[in-house]
Amino acid sequence: METTVLDGALYARLLRGGAANLKANVTTVNDLNVFPIPDGDTGDNMFLTINAGASSAGDGYDSLSQTAGKAASGMLLGARGNSGVILSRIFAGLAKGLEGVQQANVATLGQAFLSGVKEAYGAVSVPVEGTILTVLKDSVNAANGNINADSTLESYFSDFIAELRESLERTPDLLDVLKEAGVVDSGGAGLGYIIEGFINVLNGVETAVESGAAAQARSVDLDAFTEDSVLEFGYCTEFLLRLQTSKIDIGAFRVDELINYLNSVGDSVVCFQEGTVVKVHVHTKTPGNIINHMQHYGEFLTFKMENMTLQHNENHMQEKFAPKIGKPHQPFGMVAVAAGEGIKEAFVSLGCDVVVDGGQSMNPSAEQLIAAFREINADVIFVFPNNSNIVMTADQAAQLYDSAEVRVVPTKTIGEGYAAISMLDTTVGDTDAIIEDLKEVIAGVVTGMVSRAVRDTEMDGVEVRKDDFIGFVGDKIYVDSPSRNEAAEALCEAARADRYDIMLLVCGADASPEEAQALYSGLKRKYRNTEIVMIDGGQPIYDYIIILE
């Protein structure tokens, strides 16, 4: 088959094919994890990002330019993790390169991919070679170099994937950390699966990605709401509404009108406008009334409704920490990202207005962060990502939000976030001065972690054995032990805990209360001059988080 023209419909099909092929290989990408602990999430982040773009593109019945723009917007909002943010910027660059284009030939597509390379590199403050950036650049340059009068989309992506595979194999030669771990770059591998999905579509092989609703339908507990049940929690109702010129004057439309209405018939309202599309989330016992009311403004693009009684127990913590509506105006607000009930409660007690559920292996999307911003009635919002893989997403969300000044404090660990939030002083001057003060606070914090190893390896001179517990600070491993408590004790010694005034011992979900108490008592005896506070964090992955200040 020879395809020489790319239109909106084919572009949408390519995105769906890329998402489907990546979905089928998510575990493989996740397992390309440099660090030997169960926190690999590159595959998940990239899939959720491109799938958001594929969903936003729809069937591509618009022009190529419009379809690419919709897909890019969906990815920018749906981006998760550093790899997802970079992927979203690749497709944002593609959309820029295709602006005003009804259909593209191979040469035009090649130029658009160059725009994607430029946009991706621009998204990273200090680009590192040996990552998805290098793999993308090499692939585009090779494919573009082979374009001629006889080129087809099939030949273009064949050249693209051939160089991509070779470039991917070279990544360990460019990054010592990859060579030491014995893996190739996971983001580059994820991009390869996406391009393979494109090629599958061009070859007539298309696989649909099962929607979240379909997967959830199979797992509904029908006994959770019987014929004798009473609707207590209402319905979680979400939809996209396209405003219609036949129904309203779109130029005069104000989303505040809808927000006021939704608050009168429900709660937990998230409502915002992107162009002529309004996105709504609301909890209500009368979804039918909302449906009828909304059709005065336009028509539904998507609609999802779930009985919250079925999900109440499962999502109890999510609801507990959901944004509250109707907050009074304040000059400053705070959003933090955290996982684990105890850690979330700690951040709330420190004054956080909203705690977004997330962390390693469960990165929130830019859209989720934006929804949190919208719930805070403040002039300035400080964001604490508390994970190195969420900082870029927070930056992207801040750039997309224009209803307040959003400042991202670059906290890369729970320890940095805890210290920064507890020391936030909004009286020191303007926001730049506040950020600089918090950076000084962050610099004085050490965050050590204990987690179970998922494979045998040797890093930093430490022999790591599968299923042992390793203690590390940042990317440096200090200890391996078959005991989580012994690993924590050795980590404290390696980190020179005796030099610090305060130690926070945050206990994870897998550490039993007896183990945690034994460790706490032992550390109290050993570090008599250090104030030690134990928190039942309940966080996944990390058995202990040790914060030294």
C-alpha cells in the first residue's frame, strides 16, 4: 500500500494505533527502569498522554491542522511525568508545523516533525542527550534525509523506525546511568512503540484501545447497590459540552453562569472552558436535570456518569482530599502532590488547600493539577510537586492556567515538600523572593528512602539482590539488606543523621506497625540529640521515607 497524503482522519487513526501499540507494551517500557525498585512508570505516563490526544482528536473529520491541534491540546492537558510532558510537546510541535494545512504530503510532514523536535528540546531546561530527545532527533533527521519525489508515508515511517531502533541502542553509550543499569532509554523505547503503531495502521492493522469505562463495567460490584439501597452519595457526572452558535451567543457566554448553576444542584464542581468546549465534573443526585439544562447551551461530546455508592469505599481517600468548593478569596493558596493517607493529612495540617493524589508510579496529569488550581480562590498559588517526575507536569499546568499566578516550587521529594511548606513565609516579599527562600530551605533537606529491589544489579559499589531492601538518597544507593529496618538504620548512618536536628520517619503501607515502632525506638536510642517524629504515611513503594532537617 502506498499512502502519499496525510489528512485529519488518517492522523487520528495513527494516534489511536500508536496508543494501542504502546498500551500493549506498557510493561516492557516500565521495566526499562534505571533504578531497581518498583516505580517504573514511563510506559504508563506516555500511554495516558498519547491516549488523551487520540481521544481529543476524535475521528479526524476536520482538517489535518484542526485534528492535530485538538490532539496536541488533549496531550498537553493529559501529560503525566517527564516523558509524557516531552511527548506532548513533540505533538504540540507537530501541530504547529501543520497549522493551516488541510492535507500534508511527506515533505510537509517531515518539516512538521522538525518542529516537533524543536518544541521537545525547548520543553527541557537542560536537554540531556541519550534520552527520548536524542532518539527523536536522530530518527527525524534520518527519515527526512531520505525524502524524495517517490516517498510515501510507509517509506517515511520505515526509515524513521529503522533509525529509531539504532539510536535507541546507542543511548547507553551517551548516558552512563543507562549503561550501568543495563537498559536503553525508556522514553525512546515508548516512542518506538508509538511509531510502530503508526506503521501498523498504514499496513491495515488497527487495534482499538479499550476505554476506561469498558474496563470498569466488567468490574462493577452489582451487590454494592441492591433493590433495597438508598442513593446516598449521588452520581459522579463528567462530560464535555460543545457550545453551539444555534443556541447561544458564544462570544457573550460566561462559564461562571454554569458554575453557579452546578453549585446549586451539586457539589465537587470542576468546570472550565477551552475554546468552545466546556469540561464539567459534578457530584449530583439529579443528573437528568443537569443534562437538560446543559442542552440549552450546546451538545455533548462525551458523557460519563457513575453511581458513587459503588465506588465510595474504594475512593474514600480520593473524596476526602478532593477540592472543596466555595472557598473565600485569599492572597495565597497551596497545592501539593502526595500519596498515602498519613502524608496527605500532614500536608493538609500544614495548610495545603488541595492535596492532589499522586507520586511515583501514579503521576497526576496537567489537567488534574489545573482542576486543583481552579478550586483555590487565590491570587497566587504555590505548587509543590514533591517528585522529580512531576515538576515538568506542574510547570506545564502552570503555563496553561491563566486565572491566577501559579508558581511551582521545585520540590523533588516528599521531604523537600514537607520542609518547604512548613517554612513558607508569604511576608518576605514578592513571589520571586519567596521562591528563592524556599529553594534555600530545600537545599538543606536530605530525603532518604527504603524500597524493595526488583532485580539483581550493582550500583554505586553496592551489590543489590532482588527482593532485598535498598536505602538510597536521590540516585545514590547506600545499602542493601534483607531487612527493611536494617536498611533504614544503615541509611540513617550513611546519611549522618546525627548531624541533623530533626528526623521525620514516614512509614509506608508495607511496614507493619510493630516493625515501624521497633525502628522508631531504635533510632530514638541511637540519635538522642535529634528530635525524631514518626508519621504513619501509608505511602506505596517506599517502606520508609526518612527526612532530615
